[in-house]
Amino acid sequence: MFGDAMIDDSVIAPMHAIAAQDADPAIVAAEAKLRAAQLSADVVTLGALIADDLLFTGPDGELASEADDLAAHGSGVVRFREHKPEELRVRKVGADVAIAALRARLSVEVNGQLSSGTYRYTRVWARGEDGAWRVAGGHVSQIGG
């Protein structure tokens, strides 16, 4: 269960399959829901999973906000074509903060240019006053190239 919504097992199963044994189930579910929203360009779900004050560094080194991310997905500037998770590690930092490190094989179209490769996301998840986990910060970079 993530927040008040149930997540279909077909969405969570790929993330649980590659998660380290001690990974917090709530963060695994949040990562699974984020992956599904990226693949479907679901800006409503992305908006619910991303903190309003997000600080995220993309593979080009540019800093992006929640508004930037939602606009890129909503306009079609960014389209995830493939997102195959390979490894997920989660470290809790207190009751309301967790750091997730996800390695995934991605194919992403940005401004009509397709890029494929293996990438590592580092995300900081923070639990808000409403009890929901949201990405507050992070970084993504390509591995080996």
C-alpha cells in the first residue's frame, strides 16, 4: 500500500525482485509507482510523488524542479521508452527520510533524441506531514558512458 492507494502487484513485482532484502517496503512501492508514472507520462501521479520544492540534478548536470519535471513529461519533451530496474538499495535516515539508489536500463527520448544505457538514480525520499513519501532531491547519471 502506498499512501491511500493500492498498487497493482504487476507494478511492484519488478521492483521487489531487484530490491535488497532490507529495503523498506514503502520506498520500494514508491519507486515502483514512480517508475510506472514515468513510463506512462502520468503527470498526476508524478506530481503526487514529487515534492513541490524538488532539487534534482539530471544527467547533463542541470538542476530541475518539480515544475520542470512535470512540464517535460506533460509536453512529451521527455518520454521513457524502456525502464528495466536492475538493482535497488534503500537506506533509511530516521523515520521520515530515506535514500534510494536504483540502477536501471533506460531508453529515454528527450527532444526527439533517443538515449539508451544503464543509469543510476539516487533519490532522497521524505515523508510529509500527510504521511506520503515524496522525492525531495536526487540525481541521475549514466553508468559507464
